[in-house]
Amino acid sequence: MALNLPVIFNAPTSVDCGGCTVCCDLLGVKELGKPYYARCQHLTPGKGCGAYEARPSACRVFRCAWHLGVFDFKPQWRPDQCGLVFSIESDPDRNAVFLHVYEATPGAADGDRALYLARRILADKRFRRLNRGKNTIRLFRYGADIGIAYPASALYDYAAPAKNPMKLTGGMSVFNGTHRGLVMPKKTD
């Protein structure tokens, strides 16, 4: 399903991420062979993307819920401040969308805050118009060893997990597989 979230959410065309580069550590990027919870080879801490002008299309189009304006751009809900990335993702096999919550800081999803923010997104009239999947919220704790459907770059020590098990807990599906922390790219000369 083709999903143009900036259009659906009537988001500004350009919003400065400030110092936030959390998505560069958390999201998988097929064009780079980058697994989930792996630092991007182009990320320069404190400076941002070292290949910004030539970044892959997946990076160009990605916009977290904060960047879409769902949280009214309040700085305390920016991923690097709250420790959570909320991403609205489509599942073409199910012809539905899901709200993925990626924990960027260990323990950030503890307590009620993550579920409160996720429900706030679900209640947004712009999100309610979308065809939501069953158990719409999917939580991935910090370092979740999420499988990828593309070959991993040789820059990462990565072995695909056997499966991506989800367990229904407290009103959301929670990743119940192994956790490995953040994978760093190998240094190249």
C-alpha cells in the first residue's frame, strides 16, 4: 500500500529535526543493508548525516510522528528527548498500517507514557482514517533483534534472528525475541 504520510497528516514540507538523529540508529535501511538498532555508517555524532545530500530514499521520506507534527512539535516529545520513536508503517501483506514504537533509550517505554503517547496518535483524526491492523501498536524495546528481509551490509556483524515473535501485553504487541543492543558499523580504512 502506497502511503504518503506527510500528505495524510498535512505536515509541513520541511521541519528541522534539531539535534535528533535517533532514527539513524534505530531503523533498518534496505539501500544501505542496515539492520534495525544499528548505527548508520554515515552518522557523525554531534553533526548528523555525513551523506545527507546523497542519502537513500528511505531516509529522505522517513518522518517519525514528531516530525509529522502529531505532537505539535513539542520538544519534550522529540525522540532524542523522550527516548521513543513513533513510526506509522504500512504492512502491504495485510493492507493495513501499524504504529511502531521503537525504544531509543533503555527503559523509556516503562510505565504508562509510551502507551499514553501511542493512544494519543491512534486518537488523532488523521490516523483514524487509515486502515489499521489488528493490535495496531507494536513495541520494540531497545536493541530488539528485528529480522530484515534484505541482505545486511558487511559493515555490520549481523545474523538474522530465527523469527520476530510478538506477544500481546498491556494493550499492545510487544517484541518478544532476543535483544542485542546497538550494533556499530565496522571501521573502514
